[in-house]
Amino acid sequence: MNVLCRGVALANGQHDCVVCHGEGWITWVRQPHACNCVYRAVFRLCLERHHRMRYEFNACRPSVSKLRRGGLVAGYPSVEYMADFELLCRRVLDPWHRKLWRLFHMQEREFTDCLLPLRTNRGAFFHGVYRVEERVGRAAIEMEPYPLYPFSAYFGGTAVVLIRSPKAEGRSVSHIQALAA
């Protein structure tokens, strides 16, 4: 776990957690790592941002920003974030947990309405909710090269810019080059 994750763990540790006692960091077999309460908190923050962007009036407005090196970056940051979050969830979760995530988190159903389609009881349902939050929260922090959380790393990271440069033959060829934002 890197320094960035250590800072995320300190900032998102739940004060009432019985495992880490609010520090967000535990040592297991002499290897320190973030507590599961941190991953659940990160998932909830990412989900809250996803829902806010989904219902936002200007979610589909393009964003154009100027780089220090003289290029322009155009995109739909809200739509891209929502798509990345949903694809991350689909990639990380197995079919049963994916169905739970879709019903409970994305469709925002009450847990009683989710029990019958999932064919489970209340205890197994909430254990599944915690597992979904932990897996996706961990993947959101550890995703490379642009983690979904912290949001500044996602929205202010390296941008891909279309640049025109002359080749040796004298004609102009477009290529993609990664530049730091």
C-alpha cells in the first residue's frame, strides 16, 4: 500500500470502527494495510458522487481545459466518471454481488425489495452489501493509472491530448501523446 492510500486511510477511517478505532490503518501479520471501514467509506463517497452526477442538470456538458504546454483537452468528465465507476463495479464483482449492487445501490431499492430477487435472507444480504462496498472501495483506491478516489487524482490526472507534429517527410501527422495536466 502506498503513501497515497495511507493518507486516504487516515482521512476516511470510521471513528466507531472496532477494528482500527478510527485510525483507518491496521497491522496484520506485520504488514500494515487499510481497514475495511476505509474501503466502505470510499465506496460510499464514490457512489454519492455517481448519484449526484447522474441527477445533475449539467452532467452532459463538455469540459474544455487548457494545458500549460499549450494544448486543449475536451471531454465529458461527469459522464466518464459515471462510466468508469460502473465498469469498475462490473469488473470487480461476481454475478451475485453484481446483482446485489445493481438492485440496492444503483436502483436504490429498499433491502426488503431486494431479498426475493436475490433469494437470500437479511443477514446474508447485509454481509453481501459490506463485501460489495469493500471490494469496490479497494479497487477504486488501487486502480491504476487513475484511481477513482481521491477525486483530485481522477479529475486532475494525466490528460490525453491530440497534437499535430511534423514528421521527417514534411507532412503533418496526428498522434496521441500523454501530457501532465
